[in-house]
Amino acid sequence: MKPVIIAEKPSQAKAYAEAFKVKNKDRTYIELGSDDIFPNGAYITWGIGHLVELKLPQDTTSEVNTWNLSNLPYLPKQYEYKVSDGKSAQFNSIKRLCKDAEYIINGCDVDREGSNIFYLILDHAGIKNKTIKRLWINSLEADEVRKGFKNLQSNEKDILMYEEARARMVSDYLIGMNLSPLYTIKMRNLGLDNMVFGIGRVQTPTLYMIYQRQQEIDNFKSEPYYEVHGKFKKDEESYTGKMKFKETDRNKAEAIVNDMSDATVGIVSGVEKTLKKQQSPKLHSLSTLQTTANKRWKYSPKQTLKIMQSLYEKKLVSYPRTDTQHITDQEFNYLKERLDDYRSIYNLDMEIVYHEPRKRFVDGSRVQEHYAIILTKQSASVKLDQLSEQEKNIFKEIYSTTMAMFLPDYEYETTTLITAVNQYEFFTSGRVDKKLGWKTLFKQASDKEDTEKLPDLTEGEQVQATINLHEGMTQPPKLFTEGQLINLMKTCGKVVEDQEDVEILKTVEGIGTEATRADVIDKLKHHEYIKVVKNIVNITDKGQLLCQAVTGTLLSSPEMTAKWEKTLKNISQQTMTFTGFIEGIHKYITHQVDVVDGELQKNNVSSVLEKTKKENSYGQCPKCQKSEIVKRKAKVDNIYPCSNEDCDFIIFGKMFGRNLPDNTVKELIEKGQTQSKVKGFISKAGKKYDAYLEMNKEYSVRLKFDK
């Protein structure tokens, strides 16, 4: 008998195998030879992500149709599982190996989802009464892998993480299986028949925060404001200053400017210079890295995670799905021992000044499952020319935050000038770099000075002065970027621009988890609730419609979702049970089914739907002459069918190699033909041509080359 190691994915299994002597390779497993860790050898097998998943209600023994309102709420007493489509061979291989295993090692990712994947496989395979151990590592480097297998942990904490993950999975399933059909059918009953609304415990409150920002922008009324500015000059050097004055009454501002209408000289009444130091930025968690990458290179959170996973599997960085920005003394020491090797990667020639751990970076009490994202021992052997451009960018960012921890502080001098004109004071501030220190690592060629360079002045000096009235307009808040959405979820709707400020919000429980937030954003895109254009998140009409419908419910409350997240975490801390949490979800779903009609009426959804229906109508169906033509999203392209299910009229959005504009479709429906040629059709030979479109007597669209 041999132990069986279950990895989460093939690439992870391959990395484990590279730390040992391989005896045999099969399509579904790798057999290891004997050594001091596994005297009889071992088998490594793997999942392909989730091998086991919950059955849809219609696929269960009860065959429940949740798209029939009479079957809601759907609250099964038992949850039925199945092997994911196309993964039976791998599942059966794991099942066979585990039945004969000496003991079983959970080698899936060390997080809740990894525990969930592992135990779902064992439970569905009926594997019982086997000793289970946990591999707990943060790096796929061979020495770290071997060390991890030498020091396997018990599965006590692992089981609790599984219970938490299972509760999260089941609660998300119940909310989706109940509330998605509930809201979709209710909306259809009110006249909207061309949309399906996916509801999620995390995604819907996240969408609502985006909706609230859009509402703030839509309701914003820009108003003028007035300031008094001064332009000052000494010899050939000039600078600007402004009064601590901001007024909506133009007359008050003009009165001050008029009071200085004859002034041509200012007196420097104050010069304050302060030397300041700034420590290097904190190490990255996944969310801070996603936010940084989105801001700097416009990478989506999902894209950043994918790049990080690639670098992790290449053994160049530590585990990506971490929620902490701290490391322990152990990691600090191995980084310190390899500083000279790391320097050579980018020919870094800077003094190392911090040789001892600082709590800003090194704090074991802040490290739970994983430490912050840092370089690995193997990073020094990186071949940069073999990395993609995206991998190079992310690797350099992690390199910089890791190395900056050891480098000198950034030093700069701030200067505050006060220039008096008559009895009025004008304030100017500037900053001069003194020692870049760690900032050298982050300096980009495109970086611009963020403050004005000031002339060298002393108190009492005279300068030329020109005073003017400045008129500005108040600006609405800005739409979110994808990176800001990650922080928005982490801080439960409290908007913070600076990563350091996130620390202020420690008491706020975020929504989603470090590993799932990128997926939530992707689901919002998939459901067509949001569109991301040039990194700016725009809520769609469909997204706004759903938010209108859930206004005032728990689905619109990120704070309540955050409390759910906190309660879920209590399961792994043994202050909440799986059963207790799911009972609460049952009560919530039952309540929502009972009150949905009243809430839709209260939110005036019927009138909003009527307006949306008119806006989305493409005219009366030319065939049945009864119903409206609507636009629907098919798998690949748009289609324009009749909203009457008994009518088979349809126009396909892509015809003759070209996507038809909406106005062309409307013209066809209203007039039966286009009045001018449509450009850009493509022949089978790949040549472009122009033609009219017309509808024949059978209501099929055809090309016409002459009027």
C-alpha cells in the first residue's frame, strides 16, 4: 500500500513530482519511487479544478423545476452531487487509487476552495476510514515541496475550512437556484420577456454598489465655485499660490480680487521647509496586486490572477491567493540570505540598510494560511527573456516590493510658502526629492513630478504679483475602474484610493474572498450587468433594472453580505455550524419569495419595465402583427425574434459576414427594406461588397443589389 497525494490540477501535480524520483507516469496519475519521505513510493493524482459539483434541481432524484414559481422556495433536505461533465475518467482513477491507499494527502491549494475540492471528491467517491494528512506549503520549489511532505499536518483545520467552503458553496447554490428564477419570472410577468437575471449572494450587492455610484453621477448637479489665485515671479522664476478661500458667491470672490486690483508686489511672509522620510510600500496581497496592476497596466483582476498563477507554477513567486501583506521571520531570513542573488536580476546597485525585520512587513500574528506575495528562493535564476511582457511586469512589481523592504527610505523635502498681498495670504507647496532610496525601483520614465518646483526664497523677499479670479465647476464622482471594484468589495463599499488607507477599515468586513472577487466581476460581465470600456466599469440598462428591483432588500446591502461572510468564517473558527448557517439562508430565501411582489411594487418596477420595453422594442412584428420585436443575446451574436412565442419570425444579427446595426434592423422591420446600401458584407471568398436588404413574402431577409 502506498500513500495517495491529490493535487488540485495537473500542473501542481507535475511540480510535486519534480521534487521526487518518478517511477511511472500514467494518463491520470504519477507513481513516485521510494525515498526517505515515501519509503514505499507514492501516487500523485489530481483534480481538474472541481471534479464534483452540485446537481441542478431538475437533475436530482426529485426532478424539481425551479422555474415554476409553485416550486419555490427550493430547500432540499439533502444535496445531490455529480461528477462534472467530461471528468469521469479522472474521478474514477482517484477513487480507485484512494480505496487502496495507505493514507491520503490533501495536496490541493491551501485555502478553503482547495479543501472543498478535495473533500467533495472523497465524499462522492465514498472514501471513508482513511487517515488524511494536509500538505501546507506556500511555494512549489522542490526544497519547499519536500519540506512540506516531511512535515505533513493533521486535517483538523482542513476539515473546518471545508465546512466553511461547503457552506459558502451551498448558500450560493440556494440563492442562485431560488432567486434567479424568482426575479426572472416576476420581471417577465410584468412584461419583460427577453432577459434572464442571475442573482448572487456576492455579485448582486457588488452590482448595487456600482449602481449607487451611477445614481450619484446621474443626480449630480455641477455648480460653479470661485477661488482667488496669484501668480508670482522672482527674476525669471515663477510660481502660483491660492488663498484658503472657496466660495459659490461670485460677488464675494470679486470683492477680494478688486481689493487687490492695484497690487503688483507680494511679500514672502513664510517659508517652511521640512525633511520627510517615507518607508517602502507594504508587500502585496492578491487584492493589492490586482489593484496595482489594474491601475498601472489596465490588467483585469482575473488577468492578474492568471499571470500570478503562471509565475507561481514557474516557482518564481509565492502563493498568489493570499489575503495578508505580512511575512514571518522565516521568510524574511531566506530573503535576506539571498539578497546578492536577487540584486543580479536587475543589476540593482543599492545599499542594504534594513537587516532586521520590521513589523510593517514581518508579523507572524498577521499570517494565517499564507504569507504575502514575495520572491521565492528560486527567483534569482529567472530567465526574464522567457517571460511574457505581462509576466515581466508582474514579476518586476513583486521583485520591487520584496527588495524595497531592505532598501533606504525615500527622503524628500517639502516647502510651504506664504506670500502676502495686502492683508491676504496665498499658499504654495512644493516637494523636492533628496534621496530616492527604495523609490528607485518604482521610478518609471513616464513619471511626472507631482508638485511644483519652487524658486529659492527667504522671508521678507519681494516678488511680482498678479491676482486673478479663478472659476471652476464642481465635478461628479468618477465611475469605478476594475481595480477599484476589488477594493470596493474588500472595504464593503467604503471607497479608498490609497492602499495604506485600507488599514483604517480593518473593522469593516468585506464581501467575497481574496480568491473569488475576480470571479465575481467576471460574472457581472457574463450576465451583461456591466461593460468595461477602457478599464472603466459601466453599468448596463439590464444591471440598472435589476438594481431597481432589489432596492431596499438584503441583496442591495453589501453590509449584510459582509456579515454573512463573517458568519461563514466563524464556521472554521467553530463558533458557527454548517447547519446553523444554512438554516439562516433558508429563512432569508423563504422571506424573499414571500415579499418579492410587494418589493417590486414598492420599487415601481412595472413602470420602469414599461419604459425599458419601449426603449428596447424594434417595432411591431411584420408577420403576426401582434407582438413586438426584441433584441436578445444568443451564444455568439444578437438575434431579433418576435416576443410572441407562437410566432417564428426572427432576424439574425449577423448576416452575410456582417453584424447588422440596430438601426438597420429597425428599418427592415418598419419598411421591409433598407433605403440605402448596407456596406461591408463579406463573400465566401473574403471579398467585401455593398447591397440593399429586403424582406420577402416569407419574411426572410435577402440581399438586393438594385433598388
